Amino acid sequence: MTEVPPASWPGPDEPEGPPAIGAHRYAATGPDPVATVAIDDWTPSAVEVARRAYRRRRSVRSAVIAAVATVVLLAVVVLVLVNTPGWPKFRERFFDLSYGWEVLPDIAEGLWLNIRLAVVCEIGILIVALTVALARTLRGPVFFPIRAAAVAYTDLFRGLPLILVLLLLGFGMPSLKLEWLPTSALFWGCAALILTYGAYVSEVLRAGIESVHPSQRAAARSLGLSHGRTMQYVVVPQAVRRVMPPLLNDLVALIKDTGLISVLGVVYDAVLNAQIETAQTFNYTPYVVAGVLFVLITVPLTRLTDWVARRQGWTGGGGQV
Amino acid sequence: MTGAAETSGTEPFLQIAGLRKSYGATVVLRDITLDVRRHECVALIGASGSGKSTLLRCINLLEVVDDGTVTLEGRELTDPRVDVDAVRTGVGIVFQAFNLFPHMSVLDNVTLAPRKVHGIRRSTAERDALEMLDRVGLADRARAKPDQLSGGQQQRVAIARALVNRPAVMLFDEVTSALDPELVGEVLDLLAELKNDGMTMLVATHEMGFARMVADRVVFLADGVVAEAGPPEQVLGDPVDPRTQRFLRRIIDAGRL
């Protein structure tokens, strides 16, 4: 490097002449943020060693306190529970292990139906929600009817209790006796879930879309991208990454709410199977089994999504504080 | 098309006539009239809030003007019947805050418009983009994400992204204002190179050194009008308008000139 470039362009009153215009002087490029520092023979100083030892002592102490507190709390809960007057009967009714094991296959089979329903519904929900969210971002008087319809849909289905939508569609639609309308409870149950959750998820997506800074839209439009293409390639991809946690929240809620389709009576999912068992034996263990299975499905799902988001670098911020 | 006037080196290439733009009760541009010739580099200077950015955004049709016209190569851009997306591909703009798309690699940022606006195949678009990135000195960072680059590098990517559209005119909106002082030079060098290559440019800037040495003409905006326009040595060295004099005095007092 023979020539050291000026830190900035000199003012007109400075004595030296203008730099050679057109010359490649990219040596002025700043430090590369991802560049790594060469490994040297650094050993921590006495201060740093003492700091680390102190931090280690503190974290061991915290871990011991937390472990002891957890054990004590659990012991208290168990002792109180076991010493309640109704405990023997309660354990028999809700935690009958051999009975639970016996009904497990039935309930697991029902749960498989819940999972398949959730997958089908989630696809429908995302399509409906994205359409509605995008409709609400349209500007100009021409699109007023579309915007108004999207708002009315969201208001209506966010306000209606899911169970009412299920009953109205599940029993109401088939009673219209229209030949071309499907009559299956499974179909109308899914439709009710898609309509209700579509309203919630569209609001989540809209919040994500509106959180993308207008300068991103300006940059995309300035390149000649149409409104639609700007949404497709620039705004929605960023929006979806940002609202991943609430989207997952709604997916978990959906998996559980697929159980509500059983109010229509003929959809043999985990909840209905547990109900049938319980009705025969007056033992509530099947409900507990179904509950445990739902938790076993949803917890790993949450962890998986967190992991994917972290690996893709979707989660913002981070750091120590 | 509203007319296909022949443009030569002397005839105005970009004409701005009687332009007015207000936000609510605030009139930012009152009556701007400005002609830019082909291959000319015009530096727009003026205090913060004098409407430099607004003027550039009006030319790119990111803002709807209240009155007046913008005409490029004999074609009126402000005519409501024109296809705004087609106009924008012919008028490149680079922003103060880079505005790269953070979820895309550098290469995808640059190939987005060629692929999705002009329908160019990915392989061809990537070859062109790498050529353009090489020109701004960043071909080796094509696979990086914007947040892995320095501010100066990001701004050079933003310039490459605008240039692949082969615009007839380039607008620069205070492109070095968000940069650390030691990174300003690399971006200004690139602008000087573009000017030498014959690009028609309108550069809103606070870099008086750049305006002095690179621009063919300096235009000073104040009170929503062109207060003074002329060769750099006249406007910056011997200003006539008292508003220009006051502005330059403040800059000298701040040690920037």
C-alpha cells in the first residue's frame, strides 16, 4: 500500500489538491465486522482469574440454592396432597396407572387424529390469515370493499366463541340440506377452526407486516417492484420471521382446540376417546393420560421452533443483557 | 409516453418545473425549478429540512407531488397515467440508511429487481450482479448478509443494487450521513467514479468537499425554492444569496468547510 487515502474529502480551503478521481482506493474500507483476530499467546491476568473464580463460586451457590428450593417445594406439595382426606380416592380416580396404561393405545390413536387435524387446519389458517392480513394493507378507495370485508371477518370471528362456531357450522350447515354441501362433522369442525383461528392469526401477521419499517417498502418500490412483489419478497418474509413466537403460540393452542371438535360427537379424537372410557368406568385417568400426551406433543414443538429460529438467526437482539 | 423529444448534451435531460410538495400544513417544496443535463452531476445542498430528500423522493415518485412536473427524457413522470414501476427502474435512488433487505444475501439484494421486475434468469442476473459488485469492490462479499458488512460496504451494495437496473439518472439522498467518518471516503470515491463514467446524478449532500470537487453544479435549497445555483466555486466560494452566505458561514463555524 503506497498511498494512504484521506480520512474524508478535504475541504476547498485545504492546500492539497483533490485526490485522483476514479482511482480505486478501496483501501479506505473500514474494519470487517466478521473478521477474526489472530490467535496470540494470551493468558488471563490475575484479575481475570480471580473474577472467573468468583463467578464460578456464585453460579455454584445459585445452583445449590435453586436445587434445594425446588426439592423442598415439591416435597411440601406432595406431602400436602398425600395428606388430604380424599387422597386415596383421588389417586384411584385420576392416577390409576394400570388403567392408564390400558387406555393409552386408544387415546394415542385419537391424538394422531388431533395432530392430522391440526396440520390440515394450520395450512388453511395460514392461507386465510395471510390473505386477510394482506387485504388489510391495501391502500386507496378502490380497495375499500376488500378492506372492509377483511375487517368485518376479523371482528366477527375473533368475537365469536369457538364452541359456538363449531356448533353453528357443525349442526347448522348440514341441516340446510344442500346436496352439494359436505355434511361430515370433521369437515365443518375444520372449517370452524380455520375461520376462528384465521381471524387471530391474520392479526398476528398484520402486526408483523406493519412492524417492517416503511423504508424497506420504499427501497423495494424504488427498484420498480410492484406492491404485490414488494409484499412477497421483502415485507412478508421479514414479518413472518418476527412473529414466529406468537404464530407458534397459536399453533399450540390449535392442537389443543382440535379436541373441541368432539362436541360434534362423531370425531374420535383423544378427548372423545378419553370421555368414552371415563363414561364406562367413572375413572378420570384417561383424561390425565390425554393431558400428558398433549403436553408431550406441544413442549418439543416449542423447543424445536426456538431452535430453528435461533439457528436461522431470526431472533433479534440476544447478547448478555 | 407523452412525447419522445430528442435529447442532446445541451438540452435538459431531467426537468423539474414548478414543483410543490407539502406534508399537511408544512410546505416543504414551494416552487422548485431545476434542469439537469445528460451526464451532469448536480449537488443539492441546504440546511436540514430544506427539502433535499423530499425533492429526490418526488423525482422517484415515492411521493405524490402537489403541483408542478418532473420530466425525464421528454417523458412526464408526474403524469398519473404513467406506470410508476417502469419509471422507478429508470430512476435509481440510494438512501441515507442503505435500506438493504436484511433477510437476503448481498447477491440476492442486487438480483431481486433484475429477476422479479425484468424477469431475467437467475444465472444471468447473478453474473450481472457479481460484475456490478466487483465494480463497487465487493464481489467477495456476495454471500454475506447485510449485517455482516460495515456501513460503507452496505452503502456500496445499495448503490450496486440501484445500478443493476441501468437507470438513466441516479439520485443520492445524503448517502454518507449515516457513515462513520473513516468510511465516508470509500462511498464518495464510488460516486466520483460514477460521475466520471458519465452517469447523470443528483446528489443531496452535506459533504462540501465532494460538492466542490466532483459536482458540475451546486444547487442551494432554502425556503422551498432554489435559492442559488451555479458552478461549485461560485456557490461555495462567492455566494450571492444571503441565505447561502448564512448557511456556509454556519458550516465554516462548525469546521466542515
